Amino acid sequence: MKPYVAWIAMGIVQFVVLANAPAIAATAQAVGYYSKGSLMAPSDFPLQGKGFIELFPGRNRYYGTQALVDLITDVASNMVDLFPGLERLQVADLSAPHGGAIAPHNSHQNGLDADLVYYRVDHQEQDPSHTQGLEEVFVKKGKLTANFDIPRNWALMKAFAASGRVERVFVDGVIKQTLCNEAKRVGEFQTQEESLRMLRPLEQHDNHLHLRIRCPEGNPECIAQEEVGGDSGCQSLNPNEIPPTIPLRSSSEF
Ligand SMILES: [Zn+2]
């Protein structure tokens, strides 16, 4: 290559590199671990958009990494295409503006966790300004209520799993059991193993699911969680059996 050609080529490469370089301070950064961490330069979760609405905006806990915001908004939008005209995905707490501990959560500290309301058969949305918590409970006395929209919640889990970004989804044990059975019923038990494996049965998740994503690329101070090993956790269950629930307080997993 002639020197001036090389020089021009290097100039183009430099220009492209500089043009695409993220402004470090402007990109949200997950720091530390889910239950011991913080959030730098957070992205705001939008108050509403296609297929979703933010609950409790007055709590000021709608901050996260861009990866988390993008995943929820993309999936919510795709869900509308699959199931038009129904209630929106109701998004509850993410993280505080700079992350850190927020009661009553153990995690939600570094912009990688979000609480989402399960889809409902009655398609009602709760008043987003109501601050007293999530109003609909989907498991009562160890039984799924009729208001849990099984096909739509199963489609939601598949969409999250398909992103490849999800670390875990905490759900009630009865809800995991329900989705194990649904996967078998619709012939997706083999092909959707990851969608089931990521579901971790945990206490106090009868009114919401807890989405947790992996450390995004370009977040060098983010501490990863150990991957969920083994099979889907449904293999050895008979249809009436509820998978063992992780106790909330004694668990380091949450
Ligand atoms: Zn949560």
C-alpha cells in the first residue's frame, strides 16, 4: 500500500472509531452486584410507551442500565404485536437514581433488576399513581388464580429468554409449575428449556415477576452472578408438583 493510501485509510479508521465511541459518562454503568451495588449515569425508564406503563412514578425508582430499559421496552412492544389490544405490561420498581439499597428489595441495586406485573385475564391495569404496591395477587393458598393469563405470560418468558440477556426471572413456585405444564401442553418443553431454567421459584413473587439481566457489555465494574445450572427444573416434576421454593431471607441468590 502506498504511504498516502495507508494514511487516508488510517484517517478513515480513526474517524469511524471516534464517531462510534460511546461517551463514557453518558452510558449507564452497573457497578458491583445485584444486592450490593450502584448505578452510574442511569437511563430513565419511560413513563409509558408501546405495550408498557410505568407504575409508581412518584417513587423515583425507574432508573436502570440501557440494556434493561431496551429489553423491557422491546419485549413489551413485541408482545403487543403478538397480542394486540390488551392491557400493557405494568413496570414497577427498577433502581433508585444512583442505585444502592431500596426497601423492601434485597437487590435492584445496580440497574439490572425490574419488577413486572404478570399479564391478566381481565386485562385491567392498576392506577399507576397508586403507591401502595401491586394490587393483584395471582397465587392464593397455593393455587393459581383464574386471572393469570397463561399463554401470554408464557410468551413473555420466551421473549425474555430469546434475548439471551436474562440471568434469572424470579417467580412464585406455582407459577413456575404452571409454565412447566404449559410448555409441555404446547409441545415446547424440549425447545424452550432455557425459558424454564431461568425461572427461579422464590417466595413473595405471587404478584409480580422479577426480571434480572446479566452484566451488559462495557460494564467492567459489574459483578456477574453464577449461572443457573442443571436442567429446566421441570423434568422430574409431575404436573401437580410445585418446584421447591427458595426461601427469601436465607437466600444469597436473590
Ligand atoms: Zn424485584
